[in-house]
Amino acid sequence: MHQKIVCLFTFFSLYLPINVPKVIAQEVSQQETTYQISQRPDTDNPTEVAVGVYLIDFDTFDEIDESFKLNGYLFLTWQDQRLAFNPSQTAVNSKTYNIGEIWTPNIKFLNIESVRETAYILLKVEPDGTVHYKERFTGQFNSEMNLQRFPFDRQKLRVIVEALDNIENIVLLADNSKTGAAKDAFLTGWRIRDFQAFPRVRVSEVEEESFSEYVSEINILRYHNPYIWNVFLPLLFIIIVSWTVFWSRSFESNTVIATSSLVSAIAFNIVVVEELPKVSYLTFINGFILIVYVFICLVIIYTVVKHWLDLEKKKELSLKIDRTARWLVPAVFGVSNIILIAASLL
């Protein structure tokens, strides 16, 4: 009996010192592993993150406020070898995680007006450690627009993604395979032409650091045909009608034609003004309307001068001016619009 007790005591004394440290070591190892996963995959080198923004559709578009609201997908892809696994041992070809369970890059939309709305987020890891981040989002974005060529303008709508960590920690790359738009994406009054994406570096003068950015540009072209039919052609007809005074010798008729043309142009402008962008600079269509006003006013002045020449018995001079004005005024009108077109292209 005494020998049995000695054997049991010897067994426990040998077992406990050896195995208790092993258990403690395993727990510490698990804590260290969890802690490391919460850090960047490679702390010695910058983590490269491929970014893609895919447009589903536009919700709103305000060219005056230079803003637009869209919903789409945000794609992020990076490599994390710590998450690699053997699919033959796990019986799965990919693993899914929740936000907070693994490291994810700290990024933001730089030109968003408020916090973006997120419908859902998917995190999937492939056997080689490639991590795929997919987010369905909605956001109101600001993007500078130039309406000087309105209504023949083209705009670039930008969505800018920036890493909150400096470029020494995170480098953003453009994933062109995940940049684009759905076939049924639609923007009223505009045609979606193409997309382009590129990375760039922003240098912060305040923080004296450099940050990596991803820029997605959506190129859109305005449908200008409605403005040609509803604005340019009617005003062109009005100005052409006013030029009939160059063939008429009746002061009363010429006065009616000239004043009627001016009143028609003013009334027409009142009707279409709501369709024109309210900006602080002169657009192409504003320039055209202004030229029409100037030439109608010149016609009114011409009518008065011609009548004065007739009263002064200077009919020959009046006829000579008529013959010159018949080709000179339309020519100057055409040149004025060519100058306007050239100015809008600068």
C-alpha cells in the first residue's frame, strides 16, 4: 500500500510541472496569434490594397451644387499570408469572416458629403491568403463641374478613396477589373461614356505626410439635342426674321418687325430660363442668347437710323446701307458665334 501511494505521488509530481507550462504556453500562443491578426499583414513593408468602385445606379444629380448620389460596390483586395489554409484539411475553398475578426485597411471616401450608408459587407479569404472585401454602399459625393460649354459639356464625376494610414503603411492600387457600371445604370439627360481609375498620392501640408489615394472617374456626356431644337433654333428663327428689315422700306413695318423680335426673344428667354444652369459665369447658351439680344437691338437702332436718312432725303445712302447690311450683319453674327465657340473651348 505504501508503495502505491509513493508511485501516485511521484506520477503527479512529474506530470504537473511538465504539462501546466504547456497549457499556459498554448494559451499565450493563441493570444499572440489573435493579436497579430489584428495588425497589418506585413509590418515591415507597405500593404498593397487593390481598390475598385462599381456603379449600380445614380439616385440624384445636382450640377448646380456640384454633387451626385450613387449606390454601388466598393471592392478591396489584399494579401494576408497569416490567413492562408489548406482546403484539403478544411474541406472548404474559401473562408468568410466578420468585420473585426481579421485586419482590414482603414480607408475613407474623401469627397463624400456625409457618412456613407452600408447595406452589407462580405469578407472572403482564399486558400493562398488573398482577402476579398465587398461592400454595397450609398453616398452623396461632391465633384467639381465646369458648365462653361453648356449644353455641349462633358463632366467627370469623381469618387475618391483615401487610406487613413500614410503611404509607408498602405498603398492603394487601381483594380480596373472591378471598376465600371451596370448595363442599366442611368442618369437623366446624360450619357454614361466610360470609366477610368488610377492611384495617386496626396501630400498633407499640415501633417507633413503622404497618403495613397484611388480615384474613379465616371465620364458623362450631356444630351444636347433638346437644347438645339428647343432653344437654339427658335432664337435663330427670331433673329433671321428681324433681318427682313434690310429688304423693307416701310418704317412702320420695320418697327413692328424689330420690336416684335425683341419681345419674342425676351418672352422666350423667360420660358427657358428655368432649364438653364444658374451659375456665376457665362455659359455657351447664355452667350448665344446675349448675342441674339445684341443683334436685335442693333436692328432696332438700324431701323431708326434708316428712317432718319429717309427724312433727310438721303435715300441713296439708305439703300446702300441696306444692301451692305443684308450680308454684313449675318456675317458678323456668324463670326460672333464662332468666337463664342472658340472661347468656350479654351
